[in-house]
Amino acid sequence: MAEPAPQTGVRAPVGVDTTRPSIARVYDYSLGGKDNYDVDRVAFEQIQRIAPRQGDVSRMNRRWLHRVVRYLAGPAGIDQFLDIGAGLPTVGNTHQIAQQENPEARVVYVDNDPVCNAHGRVLLEQNENTHFVSGDVLEEGTLLENKNVLQYLDPDRPIAIILCGLLHHLDDELDPPGVMREYISRLPAGSYVAITNFFDPGDENPVLHALAKQLEQAFTEMGLGSGWYRTRAQQLEYFDGLELLPPGFTELEDWWPAGPPARERLPEERVVIGGVGFKPPSPAPRLRSVPSDE
Ligand SMILES: C[S@@+](CC[C@H](N)C(=O)[O-])C[C@H]1O[C@@H](n2cnc3c(N)ncnc32)[C@H](O)[C@@H]1O
């Protein structure tokens, strides 16, 4: 019988405690990384009892991130990235993709897990345009007001915020839509927000809804203490004030895939969605007709 999950949530990252699974280390294991312990592998194996190919889900998530960053740093012309909940360094990190498009692109990684921060500083700060800052997405005033972040990013010019696989680790009581409103209100026009999360299709697909609920239970009760599968309507609130780029908030392999599908999509891959929002310039104030003084 699985031990109930410790109530780690996101408020107390387990950090270097090797007796409890950590979000970052479990994810690292799912990607085939080496920065994890037995406790993380056991937690992931609980998930694999329900979704044997959950590792493919993590790899799909990284492919999505790569396509989005390539688009943003290339055609969209963004040269400032804030990757929040960046995780442990892996193959193809945000700055490597962005700087292939534009060597001048600045990337600031943020994570609240001390292990990520230690590894991130050593492995990711490879050039003067790439930095790792220890911080929490829930910080008062948002990370857009964090002085360490502001050392590297200009808050008056467009920024792309990347939130891949993070918001589903925020419990409802932390009000993830409210958190996003705080970020979006501080972003300058011309900025982008890229989000991926676990997804509960609800009535759209009862079979996948059942899978999402089983996975949610495994993540929240037997594994990490968080990992919420929310509906599309719940998650669309994260983009309030933004215009969603086509094709919208979709299964990840429907968002500008790199080519034709090589195999049938797995059920576990269908309970994750992602989208990119754009902050348009505010509409010009309507001109009031001024009475003439004839
Ligand atoms: C599933 S991993 C995703 C890693 C990477 N973004 C990706 O998609 O490949 C989630 C990451 O979010 C971090 N995280 C969780 N809660 C956080 C918070 N409140 N503030 C900042 N980072 C957080 C975890 O430590 C972990 O590294």
C-alpha cells in the first residue's frame, strides 16, 4: 500500500530532503535524468502503474517548450525570457533554444527548489545572457518585481514568461488564476505567456476524464502532494487579458507540431494542454467629442 503523500504542495519545496519525493527530481527521473533518489523513482513508478508511458508525456512537454521558444525568439522577436519553475537542467534548455535564434536573447530561470538552484547556477549560467534566480512564483508583487530578476530583465520591454508544468502544482486555495492576473497586469504590451498543464477533459471525453482523475489521485495522494488536473474552462482563466495565439489552448501535439504524427497519441499525452497568450497594446482611449464653442 502506498504511503500517503506528504503535504508538500508548493509552499515548502522538499529541497535536499531525500526522504520525500520532490517535484523537480521526479520530473528529472521521468526525463531520464540522473539527479534523483530512490524516493523520487518510487513516486514516479506509482504514476507509471496508471500511465505506463508518463515519461513520453514529459518529453512531449519539452518538445512543446522548444517549439514555443523557437517561435518566440525567432519570428515573434522576443529577446527576454522568464522561465518560472524551470526544473533541473536537462537536454535542450530554454536559453539554448532561444539563443540559437538570437544569441543576444536573455533568459532568467527561476525555481523554488534549492536543488534546482544549485544545479542551475552551475550548469545553466553558461554565458552573460543566462541567469538562474532562486524564487517562488507566489512571491508578493510577482517575480517581475524581484530585484534579482530585474538585474537582468527590463520590465518596460516585452518579456516571454514560460510556465511549463508549474500551475498544476498550485493548490486551488493559492488561486492560480489570481496569480496569473498579477503577472499579466505587470507585463508590458507585446509580451507573451506560455503555459502547459495537466488537463481534465471532463464531459468532453469521459474515458480520459477517468484517467485524469486517477492520475490526479496518484500525484496528490500517493506521490508529490500536488498535481491537479483542471478543466479547460478553469485553465482559460490563466490567460485573462491576453489573446490566445492560434491554434489555441490545445493538446500539446496539436500546437504547431514538428511534423506528421509518428504514432498514435497515448491517452496520458491527451491529458496535458498548452497555449501561448499575447498581451496586445491597450486600446487607445475613445475620443470624446468636444463641444465646439461656436
Ligand atoms: C514539473 S517541473 C517542470 C520543469 C520545466 N518547467 C518543464 O516543463 O520541463 C515543475 C517545476 O516547478 C517548480 N516549482 C514548483 N512550485 C514552484 C513555485 N511555487 N515557484 C517556483 N517554482 C516552483 C518545481 O521545483 C519544478 O522544478
